[in-house]
Amino acid sequence: MGRRNEHTREELKEISLQAAEQLVAANGLGGLSARKVVACIGYTVGSLYMVFRNLDDLIIQMNERTLDRLYEALERALAHRPPPSAAIRVLAQAYLEFALTQTNRWLALYEHRMPDDQVMPDSFSEKVSRIFGLVQQHLALLCPQRSSNDVELAARALWSGIHGVCMLSLDRKLESIGGHPMHEVAGSLLDNYLAGFVSSA
Amino acid sequence: MGRRNEHTREELKEISLQAAEQLVAANGLGGLSARKVVACIGYTVGSLYMVFRNLDDLIIQMNERTLDRLYEALERALAHRPPPSAAIRVLAQAYLEFALTQTNRWLALYEHRMPDDQVMPDSFSEKVSRIFGLVQQHLALLCPQRSSNDVELAARALWSGIHGVCMLSLDRKLESIGGHPMHEVAGSLLDNYLAGFVSSA
DNA sequence: ACCTGAACACCGTTCAAGT
DNA sequence: ACCTGAACACCGTTCAAGT
């Protein structure tokens, strides 16, 4: 056969990633397969390997797009320029909102595991760092007197904490442990941590 | 053929779970398959379905055993009866230690996802609650004047936080964001949260 | 009753062959 | 050059057939 030149390589990549995102949004990362992706876009399975090294490569590129959307959501939340005292809360709220509304896409960021011998591409790590930098930056504004090492550590602790709240709240396996809504748990974490952090200057 | 009565049903279950634990410890949950399990124990694949409903059932039972070991590790850490002010830290430390030394087994607790329409068995939820209750109980001893609702919320926030620190520290994808060792991040979270919590009585 | 082994419907990946 | 489709080595699950 050969549907030659019906799509450029770039277009083929784009529609593959779009199909992958739809499949993940609908059925989770477990509902994604190379054969399902090509079935969605009307190609046969071999074609996928023209534009992706393998399925891991496709998933990583999909996840990078998710990281981009997450970053945009966080930036959008900061668009009203809240004072430093509110910015951290605004960021956390936006993160929770993203995880809650895009649950399967957000979960795919963490469910996907690399083969033990391989490492994430730099482009992925940079996108993670960029998001993380947002927290660090606003935490530094809140506590200008603290060392950059203190701020780094606090940003990491806070962000890990908010992430953990999301994870345990969205995992149906573990929601059993009390009926506190996610936002309330995150609020408690933030309020008490920040109270402790600013008072220990 | 038929290796009849060479093992009782209970023995077959036990050696299957042991083989599964070895496979997961060595290669992660992704390295586990029904066919590999039976290859380890010298049976053919059909036999597995005599003692497990399906592979999810086997994984859940394996994870329940991991939860039992985690509970034992936490109890062992409390065996020296630390004062309430130290008990929470002792528990967090033991949790980190478990995640660090049994990484693949600990990860399997969270990597495994149920089919969307199914729910975890009660025995699993109870084991989760039992572990969680340990935190809640020692937090209540630390702050006897707080309402049980306050303590529940704080226990959940703290535990989620510690969990998030583990997750992001052990995930090679995300370790990029700063070279702070896991224990230090967890210490920061605990110290500042508890400082905020006890002072907001 | 216990266990096998073939069968079925999937999966990721490769690659000779066709246009 | 682009794309197919068959092939290979896997996978979970079922079940008739053997002992």
C-alpha cells in the first residue's frame, strides 16, 4: 500500500501524541499501547517506529507535554500577581486542581518507569526543574532573609508534601484513611509548615 | 503428567508469593509476570489460577505481605518506647528506611493499579489503616489537648508529606531537583510542620 | 482433584518486501 | 522514502484433556 506523504513526519508525531493523550485520559497509562495508538490514527504498527525510538520514547514526549501544560496552569494561577504570602498557596492550589481535573495524565507522569539502565532525557529534567523553580522563587520572595540552601530545602519539602497529598488522595487504594478532602489536607500541610518555617528564622 | 499433591494449596500459594516477591525485589513490579512466577516454582501457568483469581489478586496478596512487614518495622522502631516528642520522628525514619532498603517492594504498593471498576479487598484497607493508626496514635499523645479531628487531619497531612518525600526522592526521574538527601527533606517537613502544629493550639 | 499444555487475544519491536 | 504486514518473543486467562 503506502499512504505516502499523507502526513509529514512532524504531523505523524503530533497526531500520535494526541492519540496517546486521549487514550491515557480515557483509560490511564495502562490503556495505552503502540497498537492502539496507530489504530487511532489509521496507520500500521511499524510506522510508529519511524518517529519514536520505542514506546517509552513516546510516553516521555507525551509526559513532557503534560509538564508544559502543568507549568502553564501554574503560570496562569500566578497571573494575578498575588503577594508573596499567598503565592505559595496559589501554586499548591493550582497543582491540586491540575491533578484533580487531569488525573490520568498527571498520574502518567509518575506511573511510567524507565528501564533500570536508562536515564531521562535532559529536556524532561529541565521541564521538571522549571516547575520546581517556580516554587523556589516565590518561597524566596516570602523569606528574603533565608539562605538559598534553606529555601531550596523548604521548596523541596513543601513540594514533596503537596505531591504526596495528591498521590494518596487520588489513589483509591488509600483513600480509606479518613474522609478529609484533599484541599483541607494540603492546607494543613502548607499552613503549619510555613508557620514553622517563617518563625524559625 | 500431574505432580499431584506435591504441594498443598497453601504451600502452592506460599511459594508463588515468595517467587513473586523475589522477582519484584530484583526487577520491580514490571519484572513480574504469571509465567515467570510459575517458571520459578516448577509449575505450568494454568496452576496459578487454582490459587489466585488472577494476577491482580496475587499482587494484592503480595502487597498485603509488604504492608505487614512495614507495620512490623514501624513497631520495631517504637520498641524502645521513645517519648511522644520523638515517636513521630522515629516512625518517619523507619518508614524512610523501609522504602530505601526495600525500594522495589515498597514501590509495588503504589505502582499497582486496580481495574477502574474494582475496589481493594477489606483486608488490604485494614492493613493500611493499621499503619496509619500508629501515626495518629502517637500524634495524639504528643498533643493531648487537640480534638481528634485536628489530630486525624495532621496525621494525614504529615504522612502524605513523608510519603511524597520518599516518592520524589526514590524516583530517578525527579531526583534532579537538588541534591538534598531524603532524610534532610523529611526532617525539614517534620520539624516545621510540628512546630507550626503545636504552636497553633 | 490436580495439573498440563494448547488455544485465544493481546503486547512491543524488527525488518524484508512492496509502492 | 514511506509504509505495510508478517514474524518473533513475549503477555494474561481459559479450559478440555490427561493422570
